[in-house]
Amino acid sequence: MNKEILSIKNLKIGYETESGLLIAVNSVNLNVYSGETLAIIGESGSGKSTLALSILRLLPSNAKIISGSIEYSGVDLLSLTDEEMRKIRGNKIAYIPQEPSTALNPSFTVYTFLKDVVYSHRFIEKKELKKYLIDVLKKVRIPNPEKFLNSYPFELSGGMKQRILIAASLLNNPNLLIADEPTSALDVSVQAQILALISSLKKEFNMSIIFITHNLSVAAQIADRIAIMYAGKVLEIGDINEIYENPAHPYTQGLLSSVPRLQRTKRLRSIPGFIPNLTNPPSGCIFHPRCPYIKEKCKKFEPKKYNLSNNHEVYCWLYGE
């Protein structure tokens, strides 16, 4: 196993709402290792983006971290001052947001946007800066980068905007990249190009990646390990091939059974029921109201972690006691 660069322990995050405190991330434990891509998979509302924003300390004002720690290279990010965090954000830990169209300021050229990203952490002379930006745009496969430096966002396609955001994330040579559903707004052909680009850049820049997605097929193309999230909880985590071939948690099994395949002749299965109300979650296992294998203890007690192998963990009462 490579060196651990990020460690999340017992993290619990809530949002203050009119209906009460909504627990969006509940006692999550995750590790990210040097040079790996960890995909976090879950449906909308599972807590994936909240988890990502908590690492960057960019949660909205009505959110609060109730307990836990987030350690990056041995430093607890939650203990840092705002100024100390600014030195890490966009520098050591970079972020690609979900929507490229809303992430770029329509009144700024690409040059102005990228210049501000660089100058937020270091100063480069104007001539050297332009050359540097062109080099980075070439790395993300943008043709005629000098022309694109003078472009405004409305002049760019969705795929090209996404490449600009990827370029921005690379400008300060981070060693951890958080990509929050970076392909969700793109068509399938452009999606494949972006995934291939991120994979090649990971090797070139020797980065680790947290890749957030609801798409199991996308995760299969890019991840080394995956974590399955549901209603704020991590239910299963491990090597991607091991989980795809032997899914342990009933929720993971349900997700994989709902993926269309060319060889499939039977009707696709769906997971019955709905995500629970997180201002008043069910007792015991968070998934028990929708689980086909429910036992009496599932209704009363939260399942503990069970190690299926050295690189495959599941939180479910079907395994062990």
C-alpha cells in the first residue's frame, strides 16, 4: 500500500434546516493513498459533495462539522486558520466543480481566470506567465491555446470549459485532486475524452484523485478503489474489481443490478423504497427500510465494519457479528 495522504475519521456533518438538523455525512471513515484514484459513488443526496467540500473547508454557512477529523499529510485541516487553509486550497488540494458553465465567470477571459488562480498562490512575470498557461493548456489537449486564452466562456463548448477547469486545477501542481462529477454535464463521447485526460494527467503529475460520481460505469473506467455512500454513510469500500465482481452490501448489489449491460436479457432491477429523511433517520442500519435481507437486529443496531479481505470492507449484519 502506498503512503496515506488523506485520512478522514468519524466525520459527521449536519445542515441547519427549518425541519431541524439534517445529517448529511454520518461517521464516515475514508483514506486516500498516494497515486490512487478513489471513486465515491452514490445517488443524489448521499453526501458525496458535502464530503468533498468539507475537505476544502468550503461548506455553506448553514453547515457545521459536528465531530471527526480530516488529516492531510498528517495535518488536521479542521484545526487550521482560514489563512492557513487558503495556502492549501487550490495549491496542495485542487478541486474541479460539477458545472463548468457556472464555475467560470462570464465576464472574464480564460487568461484572466487562469492568471488569478496562479496569482492566488505565487507570482510569475507576465511573459513567463503566458508561456506557462499555454503549456498547461497544451497538457489538457486544447488546440491553439493562445487563441483560447483570449476567449470568454460563452465562446467555449461544454467539453472545452471542462478542460479549462482541469487546467486551472493543475496550475499549482497539487498532489490531491477532488473531481466532483466532472463529466455529468457532458455527452458520452466528450465524457470518455475527459476521463482519459484525467487518467493520463494523474500519472504525469503524480496526483491522487477523489472522483465523485453517481455513475458506476464512469467509476469503472477511472478508479482503483471505490466507496459506496448512501444517506450520509459509507456502506462498502474496497478494490474496484473486487467490489464489482463480488458486491457485498445489498445496496451495492442493487446498484450493480440496475446498470444496463449488452449481455443482459432480464429486466433491470430497481431498489424499492426511498432515501430516508435525514432530519429523522431510521434507527439501526440506515438501509434497513429498503433491504431485502433485513433482520431484527438491522432495525436496532448500526452494523460494524467487517473485513472481507485486505482491501474490501462492508458495514452490514449479513457478515460476522
